[in-house]
Amino acid sequence: NDPDRPSFAEGHVAFYYNKYFKKPFQIKSFSCKEFKDFTELVKDTMDCSEETKLLEAKLAEDSDASHFVKLAEEDRRERQRRSDAGDETAALSFPRPAPGPRQPQSAPPPRGSAPQSGNRPVSGGQGYQPQKRPYSGTSSYPPPKQPRSYGSGSYYSRR
């Protein structure tokens, strides 16, 4: 909302993208090689001015959300028409980001075993916490035993 700065340059897109979306801006994640290719994807809403090299919004700040839905639907229909005609470049293909490195988890000690000095919580009880078993609906305990009968034929019978 600064009249001296109506927009920002192409080089600042990464900063603002990271600020609002909490992830780094990478042209490759949009299947583009250059920023110019990226601006082609959003040509209905944004453009890069040739004379000032600043990004310019094509729509008003208070544009209705339904307008964006209409633009997306028009582009989807156009891509579908081109794809049906045999144009393989019409399909959007965004590569999936590679998953981060997984850290191996150490196995918890078996139940009933005494904790070793390395497995004890340091302070405040924030260490290993046992997990609850999921409820299966059936009991994991053996069925109850039949009551003993002390009548005839027992060990303590009279002779």
C-alpha cells in the first residue's frame, strides 16, 4: 500500500512466495525453465512489465473469487480441448517434491524390561512415552477359567 512502490521485481518473487506459502519458490516445481515460462502460466492474473521490469496485477485488488474460478475453468477446458486434439504439451505436469531424508527411529525397549541408563528421560519426563494399543473390540486376555469344584474325586476326599 505504498504509492512509491506499486509492485516488486522478478527477483523478489522468491522472498514473497516463501513469506506467504512457507516454502521456497522453485521454477522447476511449476515445470518451467525460466521465469518467463512461469508468467505464461498465470498470464490472466499477472504480467511482467517490459519497461519497468516490475510485476503488474491485471485484476483489481478486490476481484471476486468466482472470477478466478472462471479463469481456471476456461484454461482447463482449453487444455482439455487441445489434449483431445492430440497436443501432448497441453497437459500440466507438476513434479512431486522429493521427500525429505528420513531419520531412523530406534526401536522402543520390550515391555517389562528394566530401562537402561541411556533410555531414561533427562529431565521433566519428556523422554520415551509408551503408546496405547488401538482398540480392536476383542479382548487380548485369555477366557476366564471355570471355577474349581471341590466335591467328589478331589485330592482331599475322605477315606
